[in-house]
Amino acid sequence: MDRDSEFLEEGSMGGGSQDNGGYGTTGARGALMRLAVEALADADFYERLKEDPQRAAESIGIQLSDPDAAYLGSEVHWSVVDAHIAEMRDALHLGVMRAGPLW
Amino acid sequence: MDAVDAAFEAVVLGFAADDIALARGVRARIGPDRYALEWNLPWWIGRALGVDASTCERLSLGNVIGLVALRLSDDLEDGDVAAEDVASARRLSDGLLAAALATYRSLFPPSSPLWPRLDAWLAEWHEATRIGASSHRATQLTARAAPVKASAYGACLIHGRGELFVTLESALDNALQAMVLFDHLVDWQHDIQAGRWNAFAAHALGKPRGGGDAAVRTTGVYRALLTGNALEAYINEIDSNMRRAIEVVGDLGLTSLEEHLSQLDERMKEHSQALRTHYRDLAERATVLLVRTP
């Protein structure tokens, strides 16, 4: 399903505002990216996000709007996300090895 | 390279024939592909200044013998030598260091200004090795490569251009700093797991002294990589060091060294770009995953 909220109103992925050279970490889009990054980097956080999105978001300093909290709480198909995010978490360490040894 | 290898074998057979297999094993790990500076620096600098090939070869031999000695010593310090080989490794390391110094002694009189500098670089290396895992500054870690500068200084002195080395040394320091920082970017996961201080992890976590739970630190570094913030500043630091080195070496007319550093710079940039792309893609995919679940 497509999320119909302010998350999608700030332009395409990776665009928009930059923060200290990052990939767009301010505004509503940035908030979602922070949640997604945290869920990817920290498996425990991901489990907390599934159980209680608002509380999990607050734990990293993000205040979700009511529609966004409702979306994460009841509309996201977490079983689908589970499979993909596990595969992506496995790929986290691949970046270092991608280019091979230099010397 | 073959001549240096043959001379290396002869040196080992001359005082430690029983340990030749151990010496060959370490030598195999420090080949010219991975340790280009140690093998080639005397040639790149010496030939540009007009130093004869025979002298360049002896300087290179001194570097290679010295590097094997110091690697063995590192292995001993890190506990990477099998218990039954420790005595042999210690004997071999000491003997090779003496042989490396003898190579230089055949080129430089006792009054040469090379000796106090070489003593200082060896002391730097010794101190950096001693503090090892607890080191918390990349500049201290570059000290582990300090002895390689002896051959560069030697090549300058032999040609009567000792004054050139002041500028050259700053360029070598910049290049070594960039290489050490890059190594830490590549090795951060292993270092965290092994409990070693790592420059990139310290930068990404904002904790210059490191320390803390390995799993928590690993998660923190991934978080920094995925947001991209830590990576950019760190890569810029590598890049600015390497650019300074290349510029100075170019100004000195050391073309082969300039070419080598430029190639290295290019490969580091490609690797850095691959890292950027990998983590940016993952962050974006994760975000899309939350926004649009099929």
C-alpha cells in the first residue's frame, strides 16, 4: 500500500534537505528515514517500533503525528517488512567488503 | 624485486637458516603489491634524484628486511605467533632488524644525520606498538609506519639533498595518515570485535577514546553510515591528506611517487563512493519499505 501522509510530500527519496552532508535527515521525510535507519541498524528498536510506534519513535527523539502513528501501528504489513529488513540487515556489513582490499 | 628477494633469502640463511620457513611466511605477507611504499620508495625517490640503481636496491633491501622484522615483532606483540614459534620469531625479528641496520650502515657513516632520525623513527614505532590497541589517535598509528621514511631520507642524503626531506617528510606523513585512516574505515568491524581502538568507529560514534560494548558500538557505526553524516567528514579528511601529499610530491618532481599516490587516491575514492552508495541505497530501501509495504 502507498502511505498517504506528509512522509511522501517532500520529494523523492534521497532528495530534499541535507544535514551535515547526510542524505536528507530533516523534516517529516527525515523523521521517517531516521526511524527506518534505526530499525535497520538496531533489531531491538525494530521490534519496539512494531509493538508501539509512538513510544519507539519518542525514544529516539521523534514525535509522530497521529496519522503517522496510526499508519505505522495498523496499516504497515509488518510480516512483509520482516522478511525484507532481515535481508537488508544482513547486507549491512557488505559495504566494507564491496571494493575488495586496496593493498 | 627478484634481486631484493634473493638478497633477503641470503641474509636470513646467513644467520637463521633454521627459521627460513618462518621468514618466508612473513615475507609472503608483505609483498610489493600490498607494501608498495616499502619496496619502491627508495627507487621512486632515488632514481628521480639520480641515485644509482645499486644504492636504491640496497636501500630497498634495508626496508624489506626491516619490514619483516617489524611485522614479526607486531605479530609477537599481538599474540599472533604460535607458542612453539615464539622463541624463533623473537630471534629472527632481532636478527633481521640488526641486518636491516647493517644494510644502512654500509651506506651511511656513523656521523650521518640519518642515524638520530632512524633511532627516533624506531622509537616512535616501538612506542606506537607498545600502546597498540589502546591508542586513540590516528597520528600515533602512523608512527607504526615511521621507519619506512628512513629509506626516503637516505636517498635524499646520498644525493646531497638532505634539505629536500623536510618537505618530503610532511608529504609522506600526509600520505601515511590518509592510508591509516582508510585502513580503519575498512577494518572497523574487525577492530571493534577484537577490542581495538579504531579511528573511524571513534569518529562515527563521537567517542575519541572508544570503548564500550561491541554490539552497541557496531549498531552505532551502522547508524552513522546509514545517515551518511559520519562518512562524508571522514572521507574528506582522507582526501585532503592525500591531496596535500600528491601536491607536494608533484612539486618536488617525484613523478613515480606522485603516480603511485594518485592511483591509490583514485582507488580509495572508488571504494569510498561504493560505501556511500551501498549505505545510501540501504537507507533509502528501508525508508521505502516503511512507506510502501506491498
